[in-house]
Amino acid sequence: MGAGVSGIAVEGLTRRYGEHAVLKGVSLEVAAGEFVALVGPSGCGKSTLMRLIAGIDAPDAGRIRIGGRDVTPLRAAARDVAMVFQSYALYPHLTVAQNIAVPLAMRRLSAWQRLPLLGPLLPGSRAAGGHIAAEVQQAAEALGLAALLDRRPGQLSGGQRQRVALARALVRHPAAFLMDEPLSNLDAALRVQTRREIVDIHRRAGCATLYVTHDQAEALTMADRVAVMQAGELLQVASPQAIYDDPADLRVATFIGSPRINTLAAEADLEGRVRIGGVPLRLLTPAPGPLTLALRPEHLTLAEKGLPARLETVEFLGESLLLHLRAGASPLVLRLPPEQRPRLAAGAEVFLGFDPSRALLFGPDGKRRPACVLRPEAALV
Amino acid sequence: MSEARLPNPAAAAPARHHHARAEAIAAWALSLPAILAYVLMLLLPTLAAVALAFTDYELGALGFSWIGLGNFAELLHDRGFLQSLGNTVFYVGVVAPGSILGALALALLIEAGSRGRTLFRAIFFLPVVSLSVAMASAWQYLLHPTIGPLNALLREVGVAGPEWLSSSEWVMWSLAGIGIWENIGFNLVLFLAGLTAIPREMYSAAEVDGVASAWERFRLVTWPLLGPTTLFVLTITMIRAVRVFDTVKVLTNGGPNRASEVLIFSMYQEGFTYFRLGYSAAITLVFLAIVLALMWLQTRVLDKRVHYG
């Protein structure tokens, strides 16, 4: 995927802290107008990647291009990026209007023109100040902040502060827009609402957006593409649907999806037939050897015969039921519509089945293995 | 609904009442030592000093009489007292800004450096933990007009150093210099703590917003977010400076010709040299009024400007 002229492109980005490599040669492209979510567990290097793109931190190796321009040696002020921080990082002594105006004032006014009392008297100040005020007003209105312009951040709620941080980032129409866990300080209800607002804002602003989060629900619901990161490496970059249905790596499969994907130890015999505990399945894979077979909870079914398991508990989630089972040593989760609640007590012995086309195969290295489903009649041979 | 089924509130009341009274007695008994200590050690002496200020009592005198505001009227025309008040104002006016700005500059330098943070902090904090009377003798040697190293250094570059502690135009400057040296370490430690409390994200945000120079970063982030610390440092330093006594007593004893008398020194002289306890108490009240006025100004007026929200 080629990045447009005004996107973000990083190439082979490496960052070490002492001996520890936080980023191990990461390459990623965000096209103009695209929304990419960078998701991964805490400490995987996603915030470091964002800080490198913003120019707050410098890479040990690799190149960063923003808007088609190599910005690797430039400092943050000279890159055309805006960023929203987890803590919002608003200036507590400035009003909402002044906070939003800071990025414009820093770029358009000279140090003398920014002086408190003398500044407005200097030539050119008034005209520049008028433009800035108009743009601040526009950005504030777009985010529903027009009534709050004279307040200080301390007098605002968490959601309002978050909007001020967004307005401050968007007011100068940057080529790249970075967001570092902007929703993690909001309560659950507000988070879901703000998710949609941020997507709307992104559509209107239309700049390349990189959104860092540890919350897979945010990543899947908001982004055009999701980049899954672990231990300083990008495992997969794909559409939310592909990340969920077609993970390239076992770590992606287990990280995305709640409850966690089921994993079963399996092996492929010399003919390439996949077996679980010696029992052959209607699945073929090219290379023989040990495998991990992964299945989403909604793809497991209760059957007349198949994999024996014991029911441990049943969880009612409202829109679905979760059956927690154990097959030998492996814990399994099965998701059912609530109206199909089985009449089973804890400890009951059941059999599990699944559609082999839904099974995902991974090699011992964690990489995805191709699978081919045998037709039922072929399986009888 | 029948009345018999309702619990009878009257029956439960005496027990509850008894319990509440036992609890109140226990509370008073537990706070009694603290109340006694407060009354005996703080409240009574303060009230006694306030009362004394309106009498002509002298130590050893058989009686005293109430003279109302007589002591204060005398203070207004006492040239020695006015001189000492002026000296105190000068001392505070030099020591407070000097030690606050100096400490802030040092704190920023130490914070920006990568190594030796603890070492520098310890070095600058030494004057705070050392005994100021002992340190004063060291200063006496350093500032000695003929054998002191400072004037020896000045002679090397061809300048005739003044008599630091015994000329009336230099003595207050010298004392203020020592005052800055005494206070700077304490303020430095407070500023260092205040600096570490500023979230790193604020500096990152400022950088992304286009701040390019150290001065802009200081103006937009450091100085405003350091506001509460600065207010606290200002309050503490001014009160410590108004209280200056030991360096004056040891180094100059108020001289030459009363040129370095300060408020507490005058209070000490009147009370313990001339035994005019009533007059001395009046000076104490003036001192108290100044300290309270400073505290009021800082908590009521400035506090609103540094705690945003």
C-alpha cells in the first residue's frame, strides 16, 4: 500500500534504551485520510513509535516521512504533526481559547509579538491575532466548545478537556494526527460515545491518523486498518475484519477477540492430515509436524460425537452465553445464543464439534499455516 | 397498621444517649494532652506577650501600669526602631528575590544535567543543616578586611575591598549575601521537588505545539506549573528572612553604630539588655503583624493566581 503524498511512512525504525530494544525495525504506512489503530499490550513499544513520529524522541535507526518529506532529522516543532496525549496535557494556567491558540501563536507570531503587554502593540500583531482568534473560534465550534472558551482546564470535565485537546491538535490542520490512548481516562459510557465522535472528526479533517490504544474494541471499531504490535514488532497490519477472521500470527489471534480464542494442540501426519489426540480431522496442511489449532468461541458447537469435554461453568452475558469447558488439560470457551441454553449441569460430559473451515492453523513458530478442508465423502476414504 | 408493631423510640433513647456521652468523654480525654500543651506553651505565652505590650513592665520591677498604646506611640518616634524596621525590609527585599531566583536557576541547571544531581543537592543544602553561629565565624574570617580571602582576591585584581562588616554602607549587603547563602539550598530542594512533579507529557505537548527554545518552554510550562511551589517558597523565605537574628548577633552585634540592627535584634536588645519587657513585647507584636500580613497576602491574594481551576 503506497502512502499518499501527505501520509505518514516509517521505515525500519529502531529504538534502544541501553541494551533493551523497544522497537525492532518497524515499518508502517498511513495513507492520507486513513485511520490506522496501533494496538498492543502495555510496554510493547507503541507509545515509543508514536513519540518517534511526533519528534519528541529520536530513533537509533530508520527513517520517518510525513507528507512526503523526510522529517527524521527535524525536531517536533518543524514537523507538520499534532498529537493528543493520554493526560491531555493542557496548559492549566491558560483558558480554553488560549490553549487552542498555542500551536498557531507559536508558529505565526514572533517571540516579541507573544509578549503579554507589549506584544499586541507591535506591527502585524493585530492582524495575525485576529486570524488566530477566528480559527480558534472555528475549531471550538466544531467540537462544541464555543461556550467554554473562557474557562480554565481545571473547571472542565474529563470529556470536555479531551475535546479541548482535540481542538488544540486540529486547529492548524496538520498533515499527520497522532493520538496516544486519548480515551483511557474517560469512563466507559463516555468512551463509547467519544469513539464515534473521533471517527467523525477524522472524516471531516481527513488527515492521516495514527491512533495508539491497548483496547482492541477501540482499534476494531474505529480504524480503517489495525496494526497489531508486540514486543517491539508489528505482527500484522490489516482491516479489522481480516485481523479478527484471518490472523497471520498466533499472538494476533490470541490478543484480538474476547473471550480469548481457543487453542488446541494438534499435529499433521506425514500425509498432511491434521489430527487432535490422534483423531484425524477433515483438514489438510502441506507440512507435517506439531501445530496449534485455534477456534473462536462462536465457532465451537455442542455435538453428538467429537471432542469429549467437561462443562465447568456457564456465564450469561445478555446477548450470548459462554460455556467454560475443559477438554483434557485445555480450557475451552464456547459461545451460544442465550435461547439455545443447554440443559446441562456443571460437571456434565459433552462432545464438541466445529466446522473445519473455521479452524486456524499455526506452526510452532506461531506463524499461520495454510489449511485445506476435505469434502465429507473424501474423509471417509 | 397497629401502633404496637412500631419500635418504641423512647425506650432506645437513654441507651443511645449514654453511649454518645461516653464517646464524647473519651474524645476529650484523648485530646486533653494536646490541648494542655497548646494552651500552656503557645496560647498563654502569646496572650501574655500581647498583654505585656500594653504595659510599661520592666524585668525586676515591683509593679507595672497599663499605658495603652504608649509603647506603640514611642515606637513611631524611636529612630533606632525605625532604622531596624528599614534594615529588616531591606534584608527581606534582597534575600527573598536573591535566594528564590538563585535557587530556581540552580534547580533548572541541576535538573537539566544528567549526572551529579544528588551531589549538587547535598552541596547546596549544607548551609541549611549546618549551625549558623558556627558558620558565621567562618564568614567573619572570609570577610575580614585585611586577612580575609575575599579582599585578598580583590587585591589581586587591583580592587581595594571594602570593610564588609564594619562599614555602615556595606554591612547590610554583606548580611543579605550571607542570608542568600543560608536560604538558597532549602529553596533549591523545594524547587527540585516541584520540577519533578511537572508531568513529562506537558513538555512533549509544548514541543509538538511548536515550542523551540528553552526560554519558551520555561514560559509556557515550567514557570506556570511551578506556581504553587514558588508561592510556598516565597512565603517560607520571607518569613525566614524577617526572623533574621543569629548572623547579626554574632557578626556585627547590630553595629557599626546600629547600622545593621534588625527587628528581632531590637526586640532582644530591649528585652534582655535594657530589660524593658513591655517595649520589647510591643516590637514582638509588630513582628507578628508583619508575618501575619505576609501570610494573608500570600494565601488570599496570590494563591488564587497559582492554583488554576
